[in-house]
Amino acid sequence: MTADDSYDRIDDDDYPAYTMGRAAEMLGTTQGFLRAIGEARLITPLRSAGGHRRYSRYQLRIAARARELVDGGTPIEAACRIVVLEDQLEEAQRINTEYRRAAESAKPTTPA
């Protein structure tokens, strides 16, 4: 990927733009915390050509939610599970809304 390609992806939530150090700094946490949630398989950072972890904005939002739970006293493993379940629920609700809209638009209209 060239520098010009990366400019095209600047608004892409899934683009791994942040190094581990920068991600930890942005979240106000430690690199160890990011490693721990990686080991718990909450997020899987991509690796640069040199093998360094790289995080996307989406992954940082997930990590921030996990950190919020951990800061509130939730064990890290439980926090990771909660975040996964919250993410699954959000996706299910989005799909359900799409199905409802499709069902509403498919209803025949009755003549007045």
C-alpha cells in the first residue's frame, strides 16, 4: 500500500492506522492492557510489515468500552465478554430494524 492509498482510507473505521503506543496514549491506558484484551481475543490488531501491532478506530472504540468496564471493577475477561455481547446485540438490533423496514415496504397498500 502506498502513501496515496492510505489517504483514500483516512475515513475507514477498519483501517489499522494507530500503533500500539499511540492507541494506548489515546485510550489513556497501558500497552499491557491492549495486549491483555488481544489475548482475551476481544480485538485482533493487524501487524505491520515489521510485525508491530496496528489498531483501527473501530478497535479503539471496542478497547475504550472494555477499559470503561475494567475501570468500573469488572474483571478483564468478563469485560471482554460483555463487550462482545453488546456488539452482537447491536448488530442483531440493526438487522431486525432492516427486516422490519423491508416488511413494512412490502405490505400491500389498501385502496382508500
